[in-house]
Amino acid sequence: MPQAVVAKGLGIANKVTNQSWFVASYSCTVGTFVLMTGRLGDLHGRKNFFLIGFLWLGVFNIGIGFARNHIVYDILRALAGIGPSIMMPNAAGLLGGAWPDTKSRHDQSRKVLAFCIFGAVAPAGYVLGSAWGAAVTYTGLYWGWIYWSMAIVCFAFTAAGWAVIPNIRELNGKGEGGVDYLGSTFGVAGLVLVFVSLKYVLLHHLSMNSR
């Protein structure tokens, strides 16, 4: 994401502290909501929740492209971050269930390779996403197309996942038990507050040093 271009479009080109929330708001929800989304996938189908995550991210990426001020942008970025938090634990669950035969060396070697690739997706996505955002703005397109194009990709992956991922018990079976919604809510809220507190401490430290 070319932060300077987005900041200029939102009218905060000279406000570095406000720009720092562009990434932080997204990272906050990605890292906190995984506390409960994996369990929900176990109960209601990992494939279902994996596809819901892609849809969620696509829908809010559309909204981000229409943001006209940094507050709306940050809120939508935070909401969009819930999508990857739904996808990540359920993607891991799908990979774990794709090769269930623990006695087959062939299956287990493929599972190890799949998880290695899964681990490389995040840093690779960061690089590719940055390059894609730069390419979009370099062509002179409105910065919103960074997110609208990502939404198109998300919807395409949703359709591909629905068609390709088998609808079998190992990948989309319904589990037993329940969810501690009260504990999960307090856990997520606590993590968000810790994240925001640390963020404001850093911003305060930077502002004091700049005086």
C-alpha cells in the first residue's frame, strides 16, 4: 500500500501519527479475532468459514476505496482485518485435514510442504501487495482501485475455493461442543486494548521526541 498516496487522498499528507493507523488498525483485528474464529470453524465447517473470510475481506475492501477521511478509512481497515483472522486458522485446519493419513509418508511429506508454503504466504503477500499497490498508483488510477482490485481477487478466490475444496467431513464437518462467547469477547477486547495502549505509548514517545 503506497501510504503517501492514500494519505494525500484522505487529506492527511503531513500527519504521520494519523498515517500510522493505516496499518495498525488492520493488524490489530487480524491478530486478535483469531482467538475465536478457529473454534467457530471447527463447529460450523472450516471450508465455510474460510470462504466467509474471503467474502468479508472483499466486501470491506470495496468500502475502503470509497473512504473520504482517515477515520472512516481506519475503521473500515479494522473491520477488513477480521476477514484474514477468519481465514488463517481455518486455512491451517483445511491443510491439516487434507492429508489425514498419519501413517502414509507420502501424505505427511505433502502436508509438511503445504504448511511450509502456508508459512511463506504472509511475507510473500506483504511484498506482492506492496508491489501491486505501487503499480496501481503508478498507472495514475485513483488509490481506491488498490482495494477494489483486491476485492475482485477475494471474490474470485471465494468462487474458486467453493468449487475446488471438497465438501467432506475432514474439511467441512461440523464439530461438537460450544464456544465460550463471553470469554472470547473479553479476550478479544483485552487484546485490542493492549494493542491500542502500546500504540498510543509509542505515538506519545515519538511526539515528545519531535518537540
